[in-house]
Amino acid sequence: MFHANTERLIEYWASRALPGRAPNRSAIQPADFRQLMPQTFILGREARGLYPVRLAGGLIAELHQLDLRGVNGLALWSERDRLRLQTALEEIRTRPEPLVAVAEVLTDGASLPMEVLFAPLTADDGGPDRYLGLYQPLSMVARLQGRAALELSVRSLRRPGAANEQAPRVRLAAIGGRLIA
């Protein structure tokens, strides 16, 4: 289970999607989730690993204390998490479903647990080329005491969609007392 706001945006995205396809960008109407606008963002996709921030709500800009337009969205994450997140973002382009990063906002003091939603959007002429996103703090932002987010750190990546349920599971087996995958 995710935070109610994360669930709300996932349900909205799913209501606009066609089976096996991400919703078209034109099907997304920000007025439908205006209460969440300060927490939402749009990432573009120019190439593998290059996801410029196209739009960032007020809460997000305030949290990073930066104008994020044009910044590569991966640069906001810890260096050790970037490849893992990039791989997941590319995967949800080919198997369209939302992705939730359960994350920690790191500052030079306190940290903040958060869910970061990424939901692929499709261009009129083809495959997914943008991501609708949401920053959902899981505790009071005030605990950061005005400190800027230095980076985001992934605790786990979760896919709430049906495609995740169909994903093969790795199981361990023992043969003669020896563990094998």
C-alpha cells in the first residue's frame, strides 16, 4: 500500500491508460488533480539516462531550493542509485506501468522519507517519452528545517501494476544441502 495521494495519482493514470499502453500525454488533465500540483513533476526523455525536468511543482522546487527546469532528473538521486533508477525507468517504457521509489531525502541534517512516483506518458506519435511524477512526503517536511535536499536515496523500487504480479520470481532451491538459484 502506498500513501493515499500516491494511490490517487496511480489510479488516475490507470484510468487514462489503454490495456498494455501508457496514457497519451493529452489525456492527462492537471485540473483533475490540482490539489497535488505542488507535488507533481514531469520528466522528459531525450535518451537513455537523460531525463530533463520539464515541470516541477512548488513543493519540489522548495525542497531542492533550485530551479529544476532542464536538470537531468537522475542527477537528483545518489550516484549509487542512478543506474538502478535509469534501468527501472527504461523498463516501464516497454512495460508501461507506474513505478514508486520509496526514498529518503538527504540533507546536511535531518532526512525525510518519501514516495516518488514515475508514470510513463505516451506521445501522439509513438512510445512513452515523458513521465508524470509525484513527490509524496511520508512525514512532515518541516522536520528538514528549511535545509535543501542534497540528494534522494532509493530504499526500494515498487511497481503496483499487474505486470509486476506476472514478473518471474527468483526462488532459491537446495540440492544436496547446497543453495542454488
